[in-house]
Amino acid sequence: MSWLLYGANGYSGELIARAAVDAGLRPVLAGRSRPALEALGAALGLEVRVAVLDHPAELRGALAGQSLVLNCAGPFSATARPMIAACLEARAHYLDITGEVAVFEHAAGLDREARAAGVVLCPGVGFDVVPTDCVALALAEALPGATELALGFDNASPVSRGTARTMVEGLGQGGAVRRGGRLERVPLGYKTRRIDFGAGEKLAMTIPWGDVSTAFRTTGIGNIEVYVPISPRRLAQLRRLNYLRWALRLSAVQRLLKSRVDAGVPGPDAELRERTPTFVWGEARTADGRSCTARVRTANGYTVTAYAPLGVIRHLLAGGVPGGAATPARLLGARYVETLPGSGRLAVG
């Protein structure tokens, strides 16, 4: 069965395209930039299709004959909705590599439609959120009845332009946690604690990572927070930005900040990815005070993103998976993270 890689000429999209070919997969490359796509298609010997998301006829043509779409074109706040709609119409599975909470919530809200169409909607099959989702499920299995879940990761790698653009969009929205099963918007730098992610204890703060949506559906735990390391100086800067969140949402400010992002390098090169692994951590607690911790070391987040979607794609193309909204760990299990290149053992205890 054939599958479409949309946004193939972006930083992460190209990493995935090359990893797919190395793994013996033959995606159809798609996106809006014909010259870049044709150059990549020629280099990899792959078919190319050009389609703009706000042109329904082009999008239908790009999806013709495809059983699955992996969307790598961010920010996904702009691309996920039209591509999900096109996939439901075409009866093609939808995957992406987002970490955006709103995209996860949108896909979950279309569970009934996905079931009726017989397709799986599973955003977040890259580093966002495969390792943390696997940790979440492992903890839920190890500590039944857990009522609180904290997740996090530590990585020294710089981010890609696509990730940075998404971060710019999120500044004006603040943070997010889950309380009593409901998403709750909170200030930037809302909560801190000291955490040993696996490379020594560090100050960490909450961030609006996709797990506040996905981990709830993976585990059923109603109280979820996600943490990353932060320096005291950077934490103070972020907290001051809370007073300017109204301005950070203005279109002119967004354009200015994104123009600065676009002037930077596309993302970390292979050598930098190789020497910046990621440490993923999680902790579950019950109402009566019992707790359980999990850790796993993975490759650099972008390396994880290059390989993690491939196992999900193979699983779905093999058939027999019922339609509906899904999460990566629910599709492939808590130990899936251990199968990815550069990953160690998922230790729970």
C-alpha cells in the first residue's frame, strides 16, 4: 500500500524521507514547493506530488490512491485540520509529528468520524510524543489507580525552525496542564520542581507539551504535568513574559518573531544530533501516596522523529487496526520506544 509524506522538503520531513528509504519504504513525497520536492525526489528515487492545503482539488489529487498520510508540515495549527479532513474524505490514516495540544484535542474530537471512516487519526508520532507516551503507559501499567502523572525530558539540542515557529505561536497562549481530567491554561513557568531526568538533578518547569492531551487518553490519569529543565534566569524571563502575552498574540509581533526564526539554521546537523541524546522521565502517584518512576534514554529528539513514525506506518499499513483517534503507545505498546535507534531500556520502578 502507498503512503504520502506531506511536508517532505522541511527539516524533519527530509530526515523521515531518508530514514524511510533506508528502511525499505517508498513514500510519495508531497508539499507545496515543487523545486525542493523534485530535487529530493530525484535524489531518493521517489514520486513527487505538489499540493497546497487550501486548494481542496489539489489535496484530493495528492491523496488519490494513498492509504496513509504522514503530515510533517508545521505549524500544525495551520495544517492539521485541512489534512485530517482530507484524510477522512479519502479514508486514509492520518499521522503527524506535532506536539501541539490543540491538534491532539481536535483529532480526539473526531474519534466518531474516524471510526465511521475506518481510519486511524494519530498525531504526535515523532519525538512529540512517542517516548513520553510510552513512559506514561508503562507507569500506568506499573501503578494501577494512579491519579497524578508527571512527565518530562532533558535534551541539549537546539530546535529546528519549524519547532521554533511553533514555540513562537505558543508564547501568547501560556502553559497548559490537566486537572481533574480537564485541560487548564496556566501562566508561562507555572510550576517548578527539581528532577533527575537521568543525567543529574535539575530545576525544571512545566510546559504545554502534547502529553497533557495524549497521556490522558493513553492512561486515563486525570492530573498531568510535563516538565523540561530551565535555568533560574530563563525562568524569570519567561515569567515576565506573562505580562506581555496579549502582545505576543498580535499578528505583527508573530510575524516579526517568526521572521527572526526563519533567518536561522534549519536545525541541528547530524554530528550535533549524534552527541545530544535525550533523557526521558516520568512519575506516577496514587491518592494514598504510592509512587513509581520511569526513565529511558533515547537518541536526539530529531533522530527519534526520523524513525519513530516508520513503525507506526508499518503497523497501520499491515491492516487490522480499527479506526478512531489513537495515541502512539496505545497502538504499539509501552516498549515501542526501546525499539528505536539509539534508545536504551525503559526502566520502571
